Amino acid sequence: FLEHFNWDSYLKETGSQAAPPHCLRQSRIPPSNDFKVSMKLEAHDPRNVTSVCIATVIGITGARLRLRLDGSDNKNDFWRLVDSSDIQPIGSCEKKGGMLQPPLGFQMNASSWPMFLLRTLNGAEMAPATCFKKEPPKPTPNCFKVGMKLEAIDRKNPYLICPATIGDVKGDEVFITFDGWRGAFYYWCKYDSRDIFPVGWCDLTGDALQPPGNNVSITKTSAKPQTSPSKATRRSMQSPHKSVPASAPARGRKPGRGKPLGSTG
Ligand code: MLY
């Protein structure tokens, strides 16, 4: 059975607040996703960002596209918002006087690239310019505070969007922690990163929001990470708990980080 994750009750149970939407570089109303699977476009190669390559839409998920670079393998798919500045209609690169590049790890001999390019574009369905939405402006300044909740991409599993908490703030950077998951998944990013979203984003876009994990207890003899939380642990997570410890946290430590959410202690 599945317990449906609900932000309203979760915020109440954890006594926490959602990051105000104006702190995030996302549209208040998520852009419509007008792309179709198999359409082609230009995208910056995530592994070689100065290269503009041909990409094919492999999947649609909420306001995002699952993309695969033409001439690459199926192990390096990546996800982009329809209003990402990393993607553009075919022809944009040439218009700016640039040249389309083979992706990093191009599977053929480099000399066959020009012919490959012709063939991959021949008869292809090119995503029309109207599919590409304008990137929202940068919010100024960094208005995140430690403890604010949001939705964030798990960069190790970038198809996943998960409930997250701001664990730290330093200048233009924020530390993204994943509720109920161990620190290995946490990361620093700019406050205007396109990988973080306001609470309720997935509900609006139809993307699937992951439920919080239960895997935060850091034991020295830690066994293989559990991937699906047990019913019992999941239930214990639902029980009211305040993430901010009653006692004053040690200097330099932020409340709610690295604390076992589902622990009985
Ligand atoms: N099977 C993976 C999935 C981890 C996902 C963690 N995210 C949601 C923060 C693992 O356990 O490593």
C-alpha cells in the first residue's frame, strides 16, 4: 500500500515552513510542457558544457524533459526544464555563428560526425520554438533560511524530485538536505539553481514527488542502504516530531541535519 505524501500535514508535523516561492528561480505557474517524445532540439552537453549538441526528447516528466544526446549512449540521459537556458530550437547554434559538436563519448569516429549530423537531422521532428519557454529571472538576493522546506532534484538520481530542507546558507549558496536520507545525497548549490523548487511544484506539474526516506541513522556498522522504507518506519516518520532539538545545538551544527527522523531515541 502507498501512503500519499502530503506537504500540509508534513509541514505541520515537522513544525516547519515552506521556502517562500519568491526565493526560488522558478515560475510561479509552472510552464506548460508542449514537447513530444522523439522531438529534437539543441542542448548543452552536461559533461562538456561549452558544446552545443543535438538531443532527442526521450521522455516527458512534469515541466521537464528527459534528453539523450544524439550519437551518445543511453547511460547519460539528463533532465531539463522546458524553460531551461540549456536548451534551444535546432538552428539556434548556427544562427549565432556556432557549430554543433559531437557529444562527449561520441560513439563513432570523430571524422564521421558531419555525416552523422546530416543523417540524424534528416527527416527528424524538430521541436518548434513555441515549446521553449523563457527562463524566469534570478531572484535577488538569497533569501533562504536554514530549516525552510522545498522540493529538490536528487543529483545522484536526477529523475527524482524529493522533499528537502535548507541545511545551511553561505553567501549565494544553499545546502540542500533530503528529508529522511543520509548526507551522501546532500549538496551545495546556488540559491538560484534550477534544480530546486517550491513546495507544491510537483503537484502543479504532475511530476512525481518522492516521499521522504527513513535512512538517516548513521551507525558505524551501517549495513547496505535500504531503498524502500518499511511500513513501520514510514509510520514512525508520520508521528509528530520537531526537527529542532530542545537543547541548543552545538556551534556550527544546524538543527535538523543528520538527526535520525525515524529514531525512537
Ligand atoms: N536506490 C538508491 C535511491 C536513493 C534515492 C535517494 N534520494 C531520494 C535522496 C539508494 O538507496 O542509493
